[in-house]
Amino acid sequence: KQEVTQIPAALSVPEGENLVLNCSFTDSAIYNLQWFRQDPGKGLTSLLLIQSSQREQTSGRLNASLDKSSGRSTLYIAASQPGDSATYLCAGKTGSARQLTFGSGTQLTVLP
Amino acid sequence: EPEVTQTPSHQVTQMGQEVILRCVPISNHLYFYWYRQILGQKVEFLVSFYNNEISEKSEIFDDQFSVERPDGSNFTLKIRSTKLEDSAMYFCASTRAEFTGELFFGEGSRLTVL
């Protein structure tokens, strides 16, 4: 059964800093990994999807990487802004299941 | 940009009452899902639905839960007799491709059971 872990649980950085959020998963038979943003009391906004055949994906200031062999993914946020403050969730889909398995998220606060 | 829409945004109900949560998936998507998130906990999978059938369900999705696609656009989650522990945010999601597709989520329906 896939387990997804995100460290740290919370992170506070000053505006303008580059940062990395970590995600690890136990089952390397992963079809894809998706990163989401969740604002308090709101839904999940998809940020990036990385297929198992890909190493990384980029969208604007965001870059996500996937290393299946080590069971890790990272989300890199460049030049952070206060508007980036939210909880970031990673979720993996393994070949044996139709479901996404979510991590518990990293709550990011970017201080002005 | 196409989006998944959910209604109601918030529902308060008494324990033992039936609740129906509604979703309109993205129009060209074929695979539909319900997830839930209890306050402070991880997002959990409930059920996946394709071609008018449940394709997978979790152990949370017991006989008190059911899903239906009553017409060409709506996708519903029914909780037959709500319990206190059903209080959560319920998210609907859809995708075009089951294993490789990007999953798009709605804004959620917050269910409070008193």
C-alpha cells in the first residue's frame, strides 16, 4: 500500500527566498505524482503533474522533480511571494490503484 | 477554463439524516471521484466511477454511501444516514485518463453533522 510523507509539516520563509518542499513515497511503481495547492477551507488546485517517465515539470516559478528509484519528489518554488502562502500537497498514483494517495501537506508561510 | 463545480458549498445536517452532495465534472472527462478530508487530516479516497459503475472504493465507502450519475452532467454522492464522523470536506474530482491523467478537484462541500 502506497504511503506518502511530506516534510516539513510547516515552513516559514521571507519573501524572495527560493525553497524546496519534499515528498517521499514507499511504492516506486508509481504512474504519476501530482502537486496541489490548498488554501484554507478551499479546494485543491493542481499545480504540476509528473508522469513516471518524466524527471521534472516546470510551470512558471514552480519546478517539480520525480526520482522513482529513491521514492522522492520535490517542489521547488523560486522567488517566493506572500501569495504563495498555502498548504502544498503531493499525491501519487500507483499502478495497482485508481486512487491518488495524498501526503499530509506542507503549510507554507511567506512573510512580506 | 473548465472546472469541477460542487454544490452545496456547506451543508449542516442532523445525525441520521440523508445528504446528497452534487458535482458537475469537467465535460470531456470520463473518470469521476469522491475524496474527503476530515479537518486536520489527509485527503482520503472514497470512490472512483467510470462508465456508470464504481471501479474502485475504499473501506470508508460502506453501505451508507452511494454514488450516481443521474444524467449526462451530474455526479452525486449520497450518505444515507449521516454520523458525526461523516463531518468533513468532500471533494469531487475528474480526469480524462484514468492512470496518466491530471486530476482536477472541485472547491469542496463542507458537511457538518450535528
